[in-house]
Amino acid sequence: MDLERFALVLEGGGMRGVFSAGVLDVFLEQGLLFRHVAGVSAGACHACSYLSGQHGRAFDISVDYLHDRHYMGAYSLLTSGDLFNVRFVYDRIPNELNLYDYDAYARLRPDFTAVVTNCRTGKAEYPVIEDMRRDLNWVRASASLPYVSRMVPIGGGQYLDGGLTDPIPLRHMQERGFRCVAVLTRPADYRKKEGGNLLAPLRYPTHPALARALRDRPELYNSQVEYVLSQERSGSAFVLRPQQAFGIERIEKDASKLRGVYELGRTEALRRLPELLEFLQ
């Protein structure tokens, strides 16, 4: 199937992203390999294994190291400044523990964007990951949660989680001319409550635009959800999402719960597969 006219959009959501990992494994089983992909935060991380064709790897990484203090948690935050330990996640895992297939990624030559937030401007940017070894810091930046991650310095700029400024980059990929398949990690009726992130100006006093982006995040997210719904209703986009909320934390350490969410992603992808194949004609 020729997917060159289509793009895949992957929302983030921390550990909720194992839902997307389940969807992506079904895509690999069905031979649905989108070259044009925009991933945000956890969505960007899971896209890496999808684009190298490594079935099951995204889920394995999500659960295999849950109780290793060097992977994530208070110990990592206190000793490294990041909730998810950078060396462990972006070096030891892909190069020692669960090897990443850099050659497969290079052969595919995907058009893969990891959405990031520029901390100076408070705006989204869309770098393309041409070489996974060289450009991996963009994926790290996309998944660097505010408050519990250091800003990621790249090319003279500083970056954090792309979910702050373009959590569902459907419009961005449509403006590039693609018909889009979007994988979300929240049910259709979810909306963020406004009024949060009141501490942002105190946490980022030298980055006022970033603080404003944090303040405005609920309004932005909710407006993007409404846009996605409008595109879905009109048939302009195909959307896969959970049918109901699943009871896991953003930073979840119960592997059995994560396995359940992964299976929900698989089940939903298989249930909607005939509709998806029709959309892709």
C-alpha cells in the first residue's frame, strides 16, 4: 500500500503512550509503515522503534526498567536533574540493553519530526530526525517534561516537551499537504482543566514565553482536541484513541496496568483496521 500521501501523528502522554505502542505494533504486523510521522513527547519516543521496524521494543522499554532507580524516579531527578535519566534512556538502552536498529531507520529514510518547544520563544518547532544517532537529542527534548527535566541545549537554543505548544500536530502535517492518521492517548471527551501551572513564572523566571506557554497549555490542548474532532467528523482525518480513560498515572510503575493499556491499543487498532484501510485508499 502506497502511504506517501499520508502522515501519522502521535500524541504524547507519558506512560499512557503504551496505548500508542500497541497501535504501532499492529501497524507493523499489517505492513502499515508510514514514512511521514510527527511525534510528540512519548509519541516521538515510540515512533523511533516503529520507524526501525522493531516490533514490541517500545513496550518492552516502557516496562523492563520500571524499578531500576537509574531509569526514572526521584533518584534520577536528584542525581541527574531529570526524572528520566538521560544517559540510561538515550545511551544505555539503545546501545547496550535493547539495541536500536540504526541501520533499518537509515534504510527507510523517514520524514520524522519530533515536536519540541523553544524555551526562549515559547513556540513549537519541528526538527526532522534525519540521522537517529546524530539527531537523537531532538527526541530527548520532545520528551523532556517541564519542571522535572533540564532544558536540552541544541544548536544554541534550549528546548523542552513539544506537548506544551503543539500537543497534537495534526494541523501542522495537514498544512504540509498530508492526509493524516492520528493516534491519541485520551478519550474523545477529555479536556484539560484551566488554571494550572501557576508556578511557571517562579520556575522559569528568565523564560517568560515558556511560562506563558505553560499557563496557556490547557486552552491550547482543548482547542486542538476540538479541531481533531472536526477533522474526524468531516472525514479529513482518521483518529484512533482510547474509548475510555484508563487508570494509570503519567509516571506509572505497575507493569500489569501498562500491559493492559498496551493491549487496549492493539484491540482498538484491530477493531478499526477495516475502516483505516478504507481511509488509506
